[in-house]
Amino acid sequence: MTTQPPKNSISPEYLQLLMKFAERNIHRERLNGIYWQMLRRYVPLESIAKVDNAVIVSLACGKADDAEVQAQYVLENLLSTEDGKARFIGVDLPDSELPLANRANRNDYNGRVAYEFMPGDARDLGTIIREDADVFFISHSEPVSLKEVWKGIIAAMKPKHTKGGLLVATFHNEDEMEALRSMIGKDYAILAATRNEYAIPDPHLDNIYSHKFLLAARRL
Ligand SMILES: C[S@@+](CC[C@H](N)C(=O)[O-])C[C@H]1O[C@@H](n2cnc3c(N)ncnc32)[C@H](O)[C@@H]1O
């Protein structure tokens, strides 16, 4: 007699899909934990002016897995009042993973953060966002392999960054960090340029990325 699977049992394919999602969430949580620890440890905020309400822009955000941790960081550290609000704008190319960023169900911290993801070439930032940004985040850019593109993105970012505003960028390796550092040049004061000690080598994380190097700077 053959054993029949119980009625309503889920198929192995569906189970595999569920496992994939579960794995991704764990991955995202771990990654954001690493990012949070890194920001707290290395970014000195004394010279960054607080604002009542913040405009945050994530350049080349992809699916923006780190948007919530970035928003929370700004709410907790860069706002002058406890009921201040933040507008979070992610920008990436239309044929990127940006549509996934739009679909994600995000924590808005009791209505204090409004997320918006805009398709576009970040080299045209001036036409994509109306307002200037108080904080720019760039995670895992490719300023070595896409040098000219990133020169263009940084050139477009500078005039849209409020004076004294914070830039937080993370990288896969030191060469990329140094490349972006030279692109921001004398228009920024470097607050931190360091390997991230929390990005512990881990075969799972290593396959993707884990905020391994950090560049934090203040716009002069
Ligand atoms: C390595 S991925 C990083 C994505 C995301 N920030 C992360 O950490 O997962 C690099 C991203 O840069 C984006 N990108 C490349 N050139 C761009 C441009 N000119 N304007 C906007 N985004 C760009 C790509 O579409 C891609 O999403």
C-alpha cells in the first residue's frame, strides 16, 4: 500500500519557495544588524546638524533592503524633535530591481517615514528630485567598474545635498571606497573611512554583500 500525502499538505515546490523567503528575511535582518552596529560605531554625528524633518535619498538603491534601517537611523539620530518626520526617496534605473523596492511592505515608524522609489538615472538627480537631501545613502556602488557613471552620479549628488548634510556609503572592498572618496573630493569632510569590523566573514553573507567598508562624510 502506498502512503498518500495528507490532504491539504503543501507541495515540495511550494515548501521550497517558502524556505527561500524565510532565508531571505533572515539574511536581510542579519545584514541590517551589521549595518546598524557599523553606523553606531563609526559615524561621528557631532558635526552633523540636526533637522526638524529630513529628506533622505538612497542612490542606486536596488531593492532597498536597507531602507528601513537607514530611515530608523535618521529618525533616532538626526532629527531635532521626537515627532520629526522623514521622507525616504530611493532612486535606481528603471530596469533594475527597483520595482521590488516598491512592493516591499515597510515599517513607517508610526507614520513618521514616507517611502518613495523613483525610477531614473541618478546622473539626472536634479530632474528626479525637487528638494535637496539632508542625508544620502549609497550601498554597494561600483565606482571602480563603472567609474564614469559614478563620477556622473556624484557630480549630480553634490548640488542636491544640503550643506553640512551626511553621506553614508558602504562598499564590497577598499578600492571601491577609495574610488568614491576621491570622487567626493574637497567638497566633503571625511568622518570615517574604514573596514567594518562587524562584517564578519560568513559564507552565506559573503556570497552577496555585507557592508564591508564604510565611508561617512559631511558636505562642506
Ligand atoms: C551592486 S547594486 C547595489 C544595489 C543596492 N544599493 C544594494 O546595496 O543592494 C548597484 C546598483 O546601482 C544601480 N545603478 C547603476 N548605474 C546607475 C545609474 N546611473 N543610476 C541609478 N542607479 C544606477 C544598479 O541598477 C544597481 O541597482
